[in-house]
Amino acid sequence: MQCQNLVIVLVLIVQISDAVPEEYLERLGDLKHEIFDALNEPEDVFENGESTFTENPSCPLPFITVGNQCLYFATFAEQTQQESRQICHSLGAELVSIKTATHMLDIIDHIKDNDLGGKNYWIDGSDEEEEGTWLFTSRELVPKGTPFWMATEMENAPDGGPFENCIAITSEFGYFMNDMDCSTLMSPLCEYNEVEKDAVGCPPFFVDVDGSCIAFIIWADETWVESRQTCHGLSGEHASVNVIELLRGIYEYVHMEGISSHSFWIGGSDENFEGLWRWTNGDFIPTGAPWWGSSNVDGMMLEPDGGQAEDCLALTTEGFHYFRDKNCTDLYNPMCITEPQS
Ligand SMILES: *[C@@H]1O[C@H](CO)[C@@H](O)[C@H](O)[C@H]1NC(C)=O
Ligand SMILES: [Ca+2]
Ligand SMILES: [Ca+2]
Ligand SMILES: [Ca+2]
């Protein structure tokens, strides 16, 4: 098992180094760092035999064993609770649900022992549906009281009423569970669970959308060119949306996952020849309805409507995630595509 892990790590490292130009490796910054670190951890186990990360064959990369759970502290991202949930889903995981006192202790010990303090994490659990009824995603009840929730001699959490409906563990409150405003930006703390794995088998950060593996990189605001490089860094391509069911699937996915307030760059442009829209592999992009959205810039017409000022293809929130031409230096989130894993 250890040898297998090492081989997987080496293959991934080779793939990453091949795909990314040197100067861009630096610019990918935190994201690449995080993923790279996570991928390297099993190697430490291999070399030292002993490590704080107990080897557990059932924890796939980038998850590590904490107690009897497979966890990933996704510190590269800071998102709302709903968006954090989506990031966990893209790793075949869910926000961690802390159900036992031992889980609680294991997580706090791990944060202390591994210098993960100073960060704030979203975990599973909310009372958005019915004030005061705290439920995990599984609809089981979240345990109340000691030793889970923060308490002083005067009062104990949750006590934020209708304005604080999501559970976080934060540095400020000593990593006790605390109810907070769901739109606060914090890092996802994901728990891998075999059951959550999608049927198609997409690599980390990619999810199955209508049979394609798509990554919604909601934590990075980038130009079109940077988005393309980010996709290459994840061993993917800037997404071609060349099947109408995929456009529909993307629309349904961003609404289902609560990330429809995000706008995405996809892999199309007419930069090489004005008006001639191509995917990054050179194939032509379909024109007209129902692909492109309507435009009211110059009477009622369809996009593209930007001429020389707009040469890159985006699916935007205000554009209802139809195809629209946009200024290539606008900052949106990358949307990437890759092949399902066999
Ligand atoms: C795109 O937007 C940038 C920044 O707002 C601006 O400087 C640039 O001129 C625009 N490009 C085009 C082609 O209009
Ligand atoms: Ca509440
Ligand atoms: Ca154009
Ligand atoms: Ca436009």
C-alpha cells in the first residue's frame, strides 16, 4: 500500500510539473501549495514509518487520517458555508459532521499539533430550516452542550438566534462549535465518506456534471488567460461547453449547490479573428439560440455584442449563465474540464 501511494504521488507530481510553466507555478500560490503539500504527505509516512498522520488506506488524497476520520483542512479557500460545502463535494466529501466527543477532541488536538490554528473552519450543521433545530446534512440532530459548544458561566452557544444559522469552529472561540452568520468567509473542513463518491469518478476538485468532469474554481478571481493556466495546473482544460445538455447541467449544478452568484470563464474566444468563436482546441463554438444569451445593447439581439472590446467567453450570474462575450481582463472564476478516471 505504501509503495502504491508513493507511485501515485510521483505520477501526480510529474503530471503537475509537466503541465505548468515554471513562472505560473509561483502565481498559483496558495492553491497549488496546499494541493502539493497534501499530495506529498504520504511520502513522509513512507520515509519515516511514523508520522502524526496515521496511514489509513481508506483515506484518498488529499485527505489525512484524524482519529478514525478522513479529513481535509482546505485552508486555501475562504467561502460561505454553502460554498464550502460545494468544495467538499468536489472532493467526494461533505463538511465534517462532529457527532461524538472523541471526534471533537481528535479535531482540536490535530489543529493544535499541526499548527492549523489562526484559521476558521466551516463544519456541517445548520438551523436555517427551523430556528433552533440544528441538523446535519444527513438530517440527524447535532449534539448540544458539553464538550461540543462554546460556553461561559453566563451562557452557551448556540445563542445567535435567526441571524446565526451555521456551525463554525474558529480560532477566536477556541475551536468550540459556535453558531455564526452563514455568509461569513471561512475555510472548508471536509470529511471524506466513501458514500459521497460520484458514479463517474472525477479527480479531486472535479464533479460529474451530465457525464463530464467539471471543476468550479470558486475561490479564484482571474482573467481569462489566468483561468486557462489554472485549469492546466489542475491537469485539466479550460472548459468547452459543446453539448447543450452540459450547459443545462452547469446551470442546474450552480443552483443546486448554491454557487449561482459566481461567474465563470470557459474556454472560448474570438481573440485570434474577430467574430470567429473557437474553443481552445480550435473547434468552432455554436452560434445563436439557445447557447448565447439575449442582449439589449442595441435593440433586441443575441450575444456576442462586444465586438473588439469583448473577446472571451463567460457564463455570468447577471447573464443567467448563458454564453456571453466579455472583456478578457474581467475577473471571474475558472471553469475546467477533464476526462473521467477509469
Ligand atoms: C478591458 O477592461 C480593461 C479594464 O477595465 C480596460 O483597460 C481595457 O481597455 C478593456 N479592453 C477592451 C478591449 O475594451
Ligand atoms: Ca439560528
Ligand atoms: Ca470580439
Ligand atoms: Ca457581451
